[in-house]
Amino acid sequence: MTLTAPQAPSVPRVVPPARPGGARRAWRTVSPYAYIAPFFTLFVAFGLFPLLYTAFVSLYRVELQAPGDMEWRGLGNYTALLGDEYFWVSLRNTFTIGVLSTVPQLVMALGLAHLLNYRMRGRTFLRTAVLLPYATSVAAATLVFAQLFGRDFGLVNYALGLVGVDPVDWQNGTVASQIAVSTVVIWRWTGYNALIYLAGMQSIPDELYEAAAMDGASRWRQFFHVTLPGLRPTILFTVIVSTIGATQLFGEPLLLEGSVSGGISHQYQTLGLYMYEQGWGFFHLGRAAAVAWVMFLLIVVLVGLNALVARRRSRKGARR
């Protein structure tokens, strides 16, 4: 009998995958850029180009009747703004209306979100209902509030008369008209910010609240020591968005009385109304473009200050 050595098992031959052709490799390289190209195309056409063209027009004297006749002025439009009394009035009004509308709005939104975060009956309906003012158009909301703040037949003055307060001229008084405009802004945006805060609260781990409860912390202490630190990035976001919105405020003061001058003495004329008045009231497109760029730079400065303050507070909190 002869013994034969066992044959070694045959190893399957591994065939390397075929390399893609040149066209396929090029498509893999270009395809990510092709997917995002529509967004950047629209951004350049309707965002970047108007911004740069506005900066270009702000250096010229351009009238609405003859937009093709452009006369070089350099920084003349900007210096003319600095010498215009009503520019400073509109800047002050923008700041005061922004403070009157932003601070109560965010405080009320934070409290409302804290209540909606609890388990209660119908909370889904309530969460939907708080967003209804945001879904209402600016024109409809402002016209309704203009009737409510009417001097002779307004419901607000009627309610004040029941408690012995004399009727208030909400459209001609400086402080009263700014409060009326701020009320419209607060009514429209409180629910929107409340839902943003609610989403931030639901992202905070429940273990933090359980640990605080075991340490004997009340709900108020949990709110100040757990909820607020966890909402710090969300609060920064809402402050920045509200600051931008307050700087660009236009529809509410325009429709409160229907005047681009913001009242008889410009008592609630914002920078948005001032820009509209310069461009389409006085036909000075160059000066209106300068106002637009002043608003843009103002927004950049305010957003930068908010981010700087928030960063310093976060550093102090990390050190503690």
C-alpha cells in the first residue's frame, strides 16, 4: 500500500475590485459640491450680491427718479446720516423698543416653557396654541392691536378707565407708542421662544433634577441651578435672534398708525422705517443704502457683544 501526502487546500484567488473609470472618479469628487451648489447659487444671487451692491450704492448719490444717474459721494451719505437729527432719534427708538420688547418677551417665554415642561393635561394642545401668534401675519396682528390701543374707543383705555386711569394717547405719546409697538412684538414672539426653551429643557438629563431633589433642592433652586445653566446656549441663541429682529423692526411700527415717519414727532420711528422713508419717501436711494449698512454693522456689533459676554460668563462658570 502506498501513502500519498494530502493535498493542500486550494486558496481562492482574490480578484481586486475594478477601479472606477475617470468619469466616475470625477463625479465622486464633484458630486458633494453639486449637491450644495443650488443653495450657494441662491445665496450669492439673493444674499451676497444685494449686500455688496448696497455697499456700492451707499457711496453714490442715487435718486429713485433716475437710478441710472450716479454721482460719487464717498462717505458723504454716512456723514449726512450723522448730522441728521432724525437718524439719532430712530436709533434711540430702535434701542428702547428693542429693550422693551426683548427683555419681557424672553422672561415670559422662559416661564411659559417651564410650565409647559411639567406633566399636565392638554399640554400638547397648549404647546401648539402658544405658537399661533407667531403664525399670525404681522399686518393682521398689528391692525388688531391698533384698534385695541385706540385713544377713544380702544379696549385698553376702556379697561384702564374701569380702574380710574385716564385715557392714554397710545399713538402720539413717546413712551406710550413704544409700549404699544413692543406689546405687538411680545405677543407674536413669546410663544416661539417658549418652544425653543422647551426643547432645550427637554434635552437636560433627568438625573440632574433627581440628584438635586435628593439634596433637598426645591423647584426654584432646581430652576436656577439646573435649568438655567443647561439653557445657557439656548438663551444666547434667543438673545441674538431677538436682537437681530429688534434692529430690523419694520412692520409693527409702520402699521400701528400707517405712517413711515413713526408718528407726528417720530416718536416710534425705527431704523427700518427711517431707511424706508429715505429711499421711498424722499427718493434718496444712496442714503437708504447707507442706513441699511449701518443697520448691518450695528447687528454685527451687538451680536459680537452678546457672544463675548456669554463666553466670559461660561468661563467664569467653568472656573467655579
